[in-house]
Amino acid sequence: MLRWILGGREAQGSAEKSPVLCIGEEQPKNWFTELQVLKGHFDIVRFLVQIDDFRCASAGDDGLVLVWNIETGERLQELRGHSQQITAMTTFTCDDGLTSHTSLITASSDRSLSLWDPDTGNRVQTISDLQSSVKCLLVLERLCVWISGGEELCVWNKDFQLQCHKQNHSDTGITALIELPKNCLAAAMDKEIAIYRLTVSTDSSLSVAEIRCLSDHQDQIRSLINVNDGLFASGSHAGELILWDAIDWNILAYEHILWEESQACAQAEIRLAAPKPSEMSIQHLTTNGKLILAAVGSGLYVYSVLSKMVVAYRKVAHDSNVLHTMLLSDSELMSCSEDGSVRMWEIQDLPLPAEPASAGFFGMWTFSRSNKQTGAPIKKVTDVPNIRMLELTGDLIGHSGAVQMFVNFGENGLVTCSADHLLILWKNGERQSHLRSLALFEKLEESGGL
Amino acid sequence: MIGSPDLLAFTGTEGFGGGEEDQDAIPEELSVPLLPPSNPWTSSAQFHRDFILVAEFSEQVGPKPVLTIPDDPRVIGSFDLNHFSVRIMSVDYQASGPGPVPPPSPGPRLNFSEDSRVILGDSAEDAFAYVHHMTLYDLEARGMVRPFCVAYVCSDQAKLMENFCELSTCFSQAADSLKTGNRQAFSMELQRKLQELEYTRVTLQQETEPQTANGLTESGEKAGELDAVERSISNHRDLLRQVTSYPNRKLKQPDFLPYDPADSLTDPIALLPPPEPCPSISTSTRRSEHRLKPLEELCNAYFLSLMKEQLADTERRLRGDRSMLRTARVTNLLSKRLTPINFLFELWSPEDGDEEEGGDAAEVELPRTTGTKSSVEAFQSEPMSLESFFSCVEEIPIKLEADEARTVTPDDSVATEMTGSVSSGDSIEVLGTEKSYRSQHVDTGSDSRAADDSLSSTEALVGMTDTSYKRGAVDVGARRVRAYAKRANSEDSIEVLSTTESIIPDDLTAIEEEETEYQSLSNGFGNKEEALTDYKCDDVLKEEKTLDTTTSNERPVQEDDSVVDRYETLKQITVSSEITIKVEQVSEGLSSNQVHEDEPEKSTRLLQAEEAVDSTPQWPEVHQTVPDLHVNFAPSVTLAEVEQWSPPCAPLRLLSIDEASDCNSFTGSSDPPTPNRNIHSNTRSDRKRRRRAGLRALRFLKQNSFSQHAVFCLLSGRPLVVVGGDEGLVRKLVDALSLFLPAPGPERSAVMMYLTTPLQLTDLLTWRLMGIHRSPSGSSATILQSLTRYSRYLSLLDLDQRTLHCPSYSGSLISRLADPNTGISRGLTYLLHLESCLTALANQALLYTFHPALQRPTTAGGTDGSEKEDFLFKRGICSSESDLRVMHFLSDLIKQRHAGRGPPVLRFSYSPIHLHRNTHAA
């Protein structure tokens, strides 16, 4: 495919390096036909947060927080203040009856926390000289407080006043925080999940107490998410996916991703005898309440909450580790990876086993060697009728470094951030052209003619 | 016959405005002559291109040609310049009536007559001329006047009529320069004469005083002599007063140099001991021979060079036939007004406005005049103190001495001057005060240093180029010698052009192609001309020449593949040999000049070989009597090129680093003079570039089966990368393809001639046309590797493998403007065709973009794409999906330009890429 540029040898090399399927240039389902490059950061951009329908904030290792207008691609604000890399960022919407105002809370390795006004670019509040740097942030809008997790768990009110805090015993500190019903919190610390309860006393002071410690994971917990009101899920470095009851904190389901079937079916293709832990590590979990999407190594894994089983998966979805995923709908998902690409997938029903696989259907794989590998799960799938296919429908290539994260603005587009210091705004070219047309005519009306 | 030129038109100083309107008012069909020649393209003119002739009515030999611009036998052909000079000078050049009536005074009077402008023609010979008559002052000439004229000679009378205003403006400017320089020279001559007379008077007085006691008769004679001398002094003072107080209205014009009569006439001059040798040289020797001064002595060298440059500029601007000039003018005029879409295609550039006439011309010429003004101000900013005036006065004697000295002991003077001066050819333009001269040194130095830096940063230059450049830098020292020695004499900048390798191949091909074509069509003297050129040209050019003959021969015949093939193979051969030879030539020239500096003959021969190559205007060799001055011409390649890039009318304009470095980098590598970005600063070179690009684009279309796909990529906004092992070819092709690039941006910022760093995504948003040199050293491997990542957004044209990777095109839109089977065979014709096609395309895009019914839907979400497409299909604008994409892209460009915000946008599509091979076998 790429042989034309480099000549034979390099092309072969790259083909061997990327056993992943390649979708080719025809992507009728990919509607991202326009891109803008947002420049401003000068180090890895790790975090993206949606502020409202048209604004987005980005932050990364350069300690800068930039606010972007994703409709035009303009940089609206540049929030400077942190001297070291940003470790966590979240929005904080304070709804005081009539107006709701969204602020940004950032945590940095310089052991400070800041509250920013994205409209003006002002640093509204700041706390420095914390005991340790904060690794995760959680906003409890119901209580109008927010919680920072690191080596200690701190609860703050909206005016940046410390309400209470709790020291941890773990070395690694809290890496993830989620809210549970009944004023409870779940915090992931190494291999354990600690459940805390916040209690509001009569004088409206808050206190926090650890009430339970769940230590069912064999390895470090990498991801912790709320699935729905009654469930939360956690994934570990060893590929364990555990579904928990959010109220009584019992294990509802335990899935260990071992990719054993590929060993059985396609031995010739296996590069390593045993999968390395990193190949099974659950890097990221997302859910839409019905499905849980796990980024496992460089593969993707779709788990149905209802049937408590895997509905679709692809062992090698990217050339490298998947860093962030998203379920766009019940059948569409998106993933980004260290290999610099964003891929869009569709969960498709397999054609009936009796029906021969048409050339058109598999045609796009035939030019790469990957067809053998992709063939393996398909064969397996035919044996298990309720497993469906994860079909690549498009990819976005633009970043030259790992794509750390992306935020979807629906029809307004998609923002990706990457280790190459750039953000890319992917849009629907046709729609944008249309919007520009409207803008042009508006301008014409304003100026009264050409 | 001689006495009866058919006078065609005559105007006074008011200009020709009314006349031209009349011309326009006549319906086109009526202005056609009743008995047209059998073939409208034939012409009995014996010259091959328009040229400018400067002629003089010599009191000794009658009318005679003085110089032509360009000074190229290939242009003038067998045209009889002497005869024509007689004809144009036989008009009563003072017919425009007397100038301002001079006040009655006893002494001789200078008649400041106004210049006259006429259009003359010799319909039998198809030689027509716009003639500007003027008189220069010469103390030794009869009546102290020397009648001169400047004529634009052309075989098309209508062209003169159409461009009368421009001719008039430009020639007036040039004439003003010449006359100003002449007044300066004349006043200096008067000064010298006065000094001489004062000296005579003093000696006479000294002789008379002791003699008064002795004899009366002798003293009477002496007294009579003294009287005569004193009368002569007063006469000359009066003349000086007249010339220095020359009409004050001229003061407003920047070219005019006033002389303060008070300063020049006060005693200090008289009291100064006059330098003895000067009068003897300037008067006595000349008197005895009664040789008329050449133009170089009649006019201050700076102003003479200025005039020549102005004339050359005029000649360049009016090059081409009427239709071309007219098209350019109309294009400019219309494009300027059509702001919504005039950015789309590079049909005009704001600086192009120079070609405007009338009121516009005045506006546009503002920068030029300020440019000149600045130089004059540099003159004038110095208070006109005695010292500064003296330095002016002394200049010429010193120069003359130096010249003489050099003929005797050239090495000594070279050595002495080598130590002191650090200048370049630029210095000629800032003659005047030593101060301004010195400042120029510094500038030039820094420029070349900067050029050096930027040069070293461009890794891709092959070693050869590097060395030759360095040699050039070394030789700068040697060249400076001459620049200093001859700085009163401006020829160097022009002559040295003859060695500008960069200009030669393409320029010549373009011109020669036109010429050969012209010859083959006309009944002319093709063989003779060819022989002449062959004789003059070196091997390289012979090959080029034969090549071009091939192309021109193939033209009348059907487009034959075999011919094309032959042509192509030939071309391949030539291209490679061309480069090597050229590089050798340069280095040879350089080394020979270093080594054989004491062998003027060899260098001169070399130089002449190179000179013959040149197609840019040259001046006649002035200092032919001093052959060793030639020696330094060749090594001055670098600086001469730098010089060439600066517009002639803005002498103080400093070169940007880019330009300088680019010029330098061309020295040895036979590149077209198309530097990265900055070319647009120069209208002339831009036009030339476009002309050559047109030819190359045409060749690209005809020689590559995939040409339409490539054009489609450019027009649909898909970045195109040209990769090739031959850097020159890559550059040329990029240059040619840039004609098709929509919205190239100011200074063609969307074109990257030469990509030296790995491609990044942001580059794709900046550049839509890129060139990459595939160097054998492997430094380009990383760049090429970087392309693979973005292969989705790119199209790749590989010159070495003759392949193109890009989506396929099908449709009708592009075949209109890029038809490989087009009958057009001339680059210029194709350029015009392409421009008209692109204009049409831009207009369609405008219509499409601003069609209210299509683009103003009620809701933002409503997609009425099919309606839009119907619109385009029904009108026959588009016939396929590909055509639609072109229209969409152009329309989007317009929208973004006028309503876009934020960073640039890259629009792309997920269409399959195909590998297109050139089926036109090599």
C-alpha cells in the first residue's frame, strides 16, 4: 500500500510491524472530512474537558490550560499559572438557582490546585503547597463540593475551603474516584477499591470515613467507572474486569481477559507464547449503561451488562496500546491509541454462517497480511452465534504522536489531543462548508452586498 | 526616401490621451486595413523583437545609432540601424516649439527646449517607432547642443498606439534621468572650464603686471587676451548660472539635481590652484582631435545607468505582442476590482499595477519614485557644502586618472584598491557621496554573510554548488576592486548579467522558441539566424537550440508520439549534460579569473562565450579599450545576480536575505530563478517566471498521461508533492504546476519549492504544492518516510519513477484547461489560455458560492446538496463527482476567505488512491 513512497523494503517492514487491519482510503461511513490543527501547547497534551457546547479546555505536561472555541478553532483563553504538568482537570458547575457557571479545576505536579474562569481566563482560586500532588478530581455537584485524590483524600467546598481529609495507607495513592449512591465514594488504590462515606452533620460540616475495602483484584486497578445507578466497574492491569454492585459492593461479574482463543486458533500467528501483562492491561473503560467498552492492551472488548458476557471484541484493534475509548451509540465506538490514530468501529452482526463471505465484505483486508489474524476471531465467532463483529469503519490519521484523549462534540466535531503537542479538530467538511456559507451570507447582509 | 518618413502621429507635451481614445472609439472592424496582408502574422520587419534605440544627430557624421536595448544581434537581426537613425533623426526634433523664453542676456544662451515625442513609421519595412527627441549640452559641440533621441522600435504600429501612455511616461522618465545627468556633467565641465580660465587669467595677470613697465604693445596684446579670457569667464559663468538655475519646476521631480549657483560661482573655486592635468585631458587633447564626447562623458554615470535601466525596464514591460499586453492590462484592471475571487488564481499581483496606464500609473509609480528620491535625498541630505560639492567635482578627474593609470600598471591599482574597498556592483547606484557609498558597503557585506548562512542551512545543495558559491564569495574581493574603480561607470551590473547561469537556459528556450517559431512561420532568414546563434552559443545552448527546433518543427506536423518521444529523450540527455557543463563553465570561469587574471584575452573570450548566452538586455561595451577590466566580470556572478533582482528604479532597495541566498544558490546549479517565496517582489521576474512556467506546464501536460489527475489534485485542494532526484527539475515542475494552484497566497506562500524537513500535519495546511529533492545521500529518506503517514491527504508525483499517486479524475472541467491534446504549442499562448480558463473557473465558483437560492437554506441542518449539484450540472459547469469537488473546494476557499475564522482548514476526502503511470513512454 505504502510501497510507492518508500520502495519495497520499507513497505514490507511496515507491513510486518502493523499486523492490524488497514481500512484503506475508502471510508464511506467516516464523515470527518475536514480538520483544523490547534497549536498552542508545547508539550504532551493529556487532558481534554468539554466546558459547554462549543468550548473545550486542554491541558498537558507544559502546565498550560488552553480554552478553545471548537466551532472556529480559535483559542479563547490561555490559562497560565501552573509551573509543572497538569495531573488532573475537571469542570465544576455551580448551580446557584438561577445561573449556572462552569469553572475549571486543575491539579498539577507543582502540588497546587486552581480554579479558573474559562470566560475571562482568571485564576479565581488557588491552593498551593499541598502535601502531595493530586492525581484525580471528582466533583459532587449535588453537595456542591469536590474531592481531590492523591496520597490523601480531601474534600473541598466551592470556595476552595478544605472540609475534611483522610490520609491513606497505600503507597500509590488514589488513582481514580467515582461517586456512588448514598453519599459514598469509590477510590481505586493500587489493587484495592476503598469505599468512603461522606456524612453531612447538622452544622453542615462534612466528614469522611472509610467503610469498606474491596481487594478482589489481582493486579493494579487501572480504571474505575460508574456503569449505571446500581453498578460500577473496575479493570486491572492483569485484564480482570469486575462488575460491582454500587450499593452493597458485591461482585456481580468477573471477567478475565486472556485472549486464550487466539492462542488456540492461530498459533502460527502468535508472536509471543504467553501474552504479556501489558497486552491484557485494561487501560480504559467506558460505558453507556448497557455496554462496557474496555481498552485491553491494543485491543477492544465490548461487554454486555445485561447478558454479562462479551458481545464483540478485537484483539488487535490498534498498533499500540489503546489509551482512550468512547461508545458513541449502542453499535458505534471510537478508540485512540499510542500509534497516533483514532479508529471508529461498528458492532455488526455477522453474516449468516451459511452465507459465504463475500469478497466485497472482506475485500478491504485482502491486501494486507492481517486478514489471517482477523480471520481467527471470525472463525471462532461462527461457533458462538451471539458474538458479533467489531468492524472498522474509519480512522483518523493526523497526529504524529500518541493520541492521549478525545472529546466528542457530536455533529460539531471531535477534538483529539496528542503527545505531538497538537490538538486536532475533526469536522464534517460538508457541514462546515454549509456553515461557512451561512456565515458568508450573514456577512453579506451586514455589509449590504458584495 | 530618407527625407520622407511617413509621419503618423504627433503630439506635444500634453500627451496622447485624446488620440488613444479616438483609437478605441473606432469600431474594431473599421480599423482593419482595407487590404490586409495575405498573412497577418508575416511582417517584413527585419528585426525580431521590439527594441529601444538611442540615436544621435552627430554634427560630424550625421545621425548615428548610439546604443540599443537590448544589445543583442539576435533581436536586431539585419535591421539597418544607421538607416533608421537617419529617419528618426530627420524629423524636426524641435518642432514642439520653443521652450521658456530665456531672458535677454549678452552671452550665449542655453535653449532649454522641451522634448518632443512622435510616432514615426516606415510601413514598407514594418518598422515603427515612438521617438522621444531631446537635446543634451556639450560645451564643445556646435551650439553647445547635442541632439539625441530615444526610440522604441516595433513592427506593430498599433502596439505603439496602445501603449503610448506608458511609453511616454517611461521615456520621459528616462529622458529626465539622462538630461539631469547631462546637466550635472555639463555644469562640471563648465566648472572645469572656469577653473582653467581663471588659471589662465591669473597667469596672464601675473605676466601682464611685470610687463606693463616694459612694453606697451605686448601688454596691449596681453590685455586683449585678458579681456577675452575675462569675457569668456563671464560667459561661462552665465552658462553655469543658466544650467544650474534650470527651471525650478523641475525641483519637484526627484530626478532633478539642483546646483546652487552661489556655491559654484564663489571665489573658492577660482582661488584653488587648478589641477593641471585635468584641463589638458579634458580640453586640449580633445580639442585637437575634435572628437565628440561619447554619451558616457555627456552624462553623469549614475544617471546614465539609471536611464539605461529605465529603458530596459520599459523594454521588458512592453515585451510581447499586443494581445498579451492587452490581456495583462485587462486582467489586472478587472482582477483588481473583483475582490471576492481575485485571490483565487495568480492572475495578477498587486505590484503588477505597474502596467497600468494613466492615473493608476501615477499611483503605482509612487514607490519607484520614492525609491529614486531616497537616493537623491541621500545626495541632498548632505548640506550642499563646498566639500561635498568638491567631491563631486573631483570625481571625474580622479576617475579619468585612474583609468589611465590602470592601462599602464593594472596590477598596482588592483592591489591598492583591493586593500581598501569592500563593495560590490551595487555601489554604482548610490554614487554621489562617499558617505552613501560607504554605507552600501556595509549592507552588501551583511547581505552576503546572511546569504552564506542561509545557504549553509539548506543542506540539499550539492557540493558543487557550494564550492562554486564559495569561490564566488572569494572572488567578491577581486570584483570589488573593479566596482570601486569603475563605480562612476555603471555597466558592470548589466554586463555581468551575461554570466547569470540561472537565467539562461529557460529564458533562452522561451525566447528562442518564439524566435524559431516566428522564423519558421515567416519567410524569414531562419537559417542565417540559426547559424548566427549557433556560432554565438556554446555547446549547451546548441543542444537547447536543437531541442527547441525540434519542438517548433513538430508543430506544423501532427502531434506525433514519436516526435514527442524523441524530444523527451533528447530533453533528458540535455538536462543532465546541461547541468554538468554549466557547473563546469562557472567554475572554469571562476578559476580562470582567479588564476589568469593577467591573461585578459582568455577571460575575455570566456566572457564573450557567456555573454552570447545571455538574453537579457545588455549595454554596448564601453570600455573596450581597457581589456583587463573584463577580467573581473565572470567571478561576479553572485553579486551580479543579486543586482539583477533589485528593481532598477529603486537603487537603494536592499535585498532580503532570502533573495540573496536564492540567487546565490542558483549560481552553480542551473536552477530557474524562482526562489522560495520572494519572487513576487519583482514584477518583471514574476512575469518571466510565469511565461516559463506556462511553457513547462504545457510540456507537463503533453508529456505525462496523468497530468489531468495532478491538476485535479491541485484544483481540488489535495496537496501535491513532487519528488525527484533532479532538484532543478523538481523546482521547475513545482513552478509550472503552481499555475494551477488555487489561492497561492501572497508571495505564493502555499507553494513550498523545496521541503527540507519531515512533513508535518501543519505543513499540509500551509502548503498545497511541495517539492522534495530525493538526494542520493539519503538525507531525504526521513522526509519521504514522513509522507507515508499523511499519504491519505497527499498526492505524490514521482519524477524518477514517472508515477503519480492520487485519486483518479474523470470529468470535463479539467480537460478544458489542461488538455494534453491541445493544439497550443507555445508556452505563452498556453499561459493565456490557462489564465482565461482559470478566470472562467473562478467566476463559476463565484456564481456557485453566492447563488442565494442554493446557499441560503432556512435551516443550518438542511442539506440541499443535490440541488446545488443540479445547478452545477445543468449549467454544464460540472459533469462528474470530481468536477463537483473542484467547485466545492473553490467555493470553500471563497467562503473561508471572506467569512472564515480560526486556523486554516484542511478539507479532504476518503477516496481511493490510484497509481498512475506515465504511459507516454520515455
